[in-house]
Amino acid sequence: MEFLNNFVLPQSAEHIELLHYMLLIVLFLFIPFISIVFGGIFLSIIYKNKAHKSNDNNYLRLSKDIAEITTINKSAGFIFGIIPLLTAILIYSQLLHNSGITNLNYLGLALVFIVIALVFIYSYRYSLSFNRIFGSLSDKSITDPLVIEDVNKLSDESNRISQKAGNFGLLFLFIGIWFFITALTIPSIYSSWNVESFIGGLFSWKVLSRFIYYIFFALTLSGGMILFIYLEDEKKKRIKDEEYSHFLKQKVLRVTFFSAIFIPLFALISLFGLPQSALTGTVFTYAIISLALLFMGYHFIYLLTKEIKGTTAALLFFTLVFSVAAFIISDQKAMATSTQVHSAMLSAEFDKYLAELKGEGKTISINAEEIYQVKCASCHKWDQKLVGPAHMDVLPKYVGKESQLIAFIRNPVKVDPAYPPMPNPALKPNEADAVAKYLLETYNEKNK
Ligand code: HEC
């Protein structure tokens, strides 16, 4: 994915923040949609197989209805599936430029697999409608035995094709989502976890717990959506098929209920897989909101078992969507914290670039020692701790890493729990450069 570097533009700190928000929006579109498609196709295939075994026409109808409701239509696949994924790749390549975080390979693979999956899935979905047409043709009063034979043949053929398309689609989507979740997980725990190997990344428990979380959520969310849309449609119809309606509700409600029970467990496991430094108050708060919404969802599921009502199904669906949205925010906040230092470096690069464009930074000479005396000496001494740690204690880790020291000075992050956080000294980029150089030079001198 090296070619993506060509698209990378220097970003200011404000732009980086904006990119984080855009990423959130893109994920809000993509994750619920792809989850619903996954859950829907999974259920549709299962019911289709059941229909073949039991010869119960209700199952066949259910399989088709679920596929139709959950995949919406072809353009939805493009608008909510492929475009957001492409956008996410571009945003990640900007945010993680030069960081050594290797999530772009996973994202690229996710794109390939998900595009192929969607092609299969939409052919599956549309072939199901053909199957039904053939099915009803052979029921009708066609008397010519030759025609009946033809119709049956065609019907078998189309059945086999749709079976294959469905299975392939589901498999590719499963793998594609797995890659995607891996790509999403790596930056959230970046500072404490380096992916050792490509496969190691996929099978790490941090990735797996999140993946299982999303799979269960996918089933729950699709269940909620199927009930919601079906009940909406039913309201509009004049003729009701009581028996089938009852059948659908019972089946779907059961799936929704059983997949929903497992979600909190995996949400908590993935939350505690985050490194200490990324577990900030905001991350925690959104995770709690997500769980609270999920528990509200449980309540609606319970109400639905008593009485199936359209409004309850709608409430269930939307609380679930908001619950997953809160989980995404929590995860993205963790990522923003984990990559904070890297973002500061990127924006420091940007400021330098801007200064060069303006022709600044060369002519004005700055006195680093003076800046240090004014801006830093009130809290720091060389070999004694004051408000902040003694320089002699903390500088060793920055030897040879001037850019990291500059990044810290421009945008201090919490490091040592024994100290309060350092306030931002608000230095200009070239001042921060000079102070960092001054600190490292003085440190070397003192160590001679
Ligand atoms: C208001 C007090 C205050 C001022 C002013 C201040 N610092 Fe700090 N500094 C701290 C504190 C507190 C810490 C410890 C932060 C932590 O560990 O989270 C710290 C930590 C540091 C560290 C160690 C970072 C690490 O990775 O452990 C460096 C280097 C540093 N400051 C440099 C500076 C420089 C350079 C300036 C002036 C531009 C400055 N500080 C101004 C309070 C201050």
C-alpha cells in the first residue's frame, strides 16, 4: 500500500482532529451496514438450508425476506459499503503516515474481500427472487409436461447458483470483516502493541474479542432491523398472513435474544485489552453508554416477547444502532489517545513546512536558553525534581530521538502517574526545536 503515500498531504493539528471526526462518520455508516448485511445473509442461508431439509415453505420465504430487508438494494451496498471503506483507507493513510503502524495492509485486503463479497451477496439476493418466481410458476396450473420439466430444471439450476453465491459471499464477508476489525484494532493500542506478524495480528485475543463482539452485534442488529422493517411493511399491507407473520417473529426474536446476551462479555474484554494510557475517562464513558443502551435493548427484546409491536421493534433497532455507535466512538477516542504523539509529530512537520513556505525560521535567530528560562525553569531543574521531573531523569530516553522530544514539548501527553500532567507551553515550532536541541546538548555536556 506504499502508493498511498502519494496522497498524503501535510496536516495541521486542526486537520488531524477533523480527520478523526470524518473517520467516525465514515465508520458510523459502514459498521452498522456491513454488520446488518453479514447477519442477514448468515440467517438467510441458514433458513434456506432448513427449507430444503424440512420442505417447509415458510423457511424459504423467511430466507428471501431476510435477504431482501437486510441488503436493502445494490446502491446501498455501494454507498454504505464500498465508498466509506475507501474513504477510511485514505483517512488512515493520512493519520498514520510515517508511523510504522501497519494497518493499511489489512485495510486493503478488507476492501478486496468485501467488494467481492458484496458482488456475490447481491447476486444471491436477486437470485432468491427468481427462485420464488420459478417456485410459484411450477405451482400454477401449467399442464404441458414439457414446460413443467423446463421450469423445474431452470429452478434447480438457479437454486444451485444462488446457494453458491450466498456461501461464497458469506465466507468472503467474514474474512473481509476480520481484516477490517484487525485494521481498526491496531491503532487503538498502538503505543503498547506492535503486530509481530501478519497472522499473529489476526489471531491476537485483542482482535478476536472485538471481532466476536461485532459478529454477535451483527446478528442482534440484523434481528432488530428485520423485525422493525417487517412490521412496518405489514402495517401497510391489507392482506395479512397471520401464520407466516407469527413464524417470522418467533424465529427472528430468538436469534436477536440469544446473540444479544453475549455482547457485554466481549465488549468488556476488548475494553480491557486497551493499554492503560488509552483508557481515558472519555473512552470509558462511551463504553458505558454503549452498554447502557444495550441493556435498554434487552428491555425492548423482553417487551417484544410479551407483545410484538412495531414501535417496540423500532426502539430496539435504534437503541442498538446507538449502542454500536457509542462503542465506535469509545474505540476511536482510544485510537486518538494512542496516536497522540504521532499526531503531534505530523503537525510539527506541517508547521515546519508552513514556516518554510513563508520563508520564516531561517532569518530569525532564537535564543533557546532564554526561552527555557522563561517557559520551563519554573517547573524543571536539571538534577532535582520540582513541579516536573528532573531533566537528568527523563532525558535519557530522548537521546537520539529529538523529534519525539519536540513532539512532547509541543504537545505534552501524560507520562508518569507520579506527576500531574505538564501544561502545554505553547511554543512556536522553531522555538520547540531549539529548546529540544538545547536540552539534549546540555544533557550531553553534563554527562561528559
Ligand atoms: C507548569 C509546570 C511545567 C512547565 C512550565 C514545564 N513543565 Fe515539563 N513537565 C512538567 C510535569 C508535571 C511533567 C511530568 C509529566 C508527566 O510525567 O506526565 C513534565 C515532564 C517533562 C518532560 C519529561 C517527559 C517524559 O517523557 O517523561 C520533559 C522533557 C519536559 N517536561 C520538558 C519541559 C520543557 C522543555 C518545558 C518548557 C518549554 C517544560 N517542560 C515546561 C511540568 C512543567
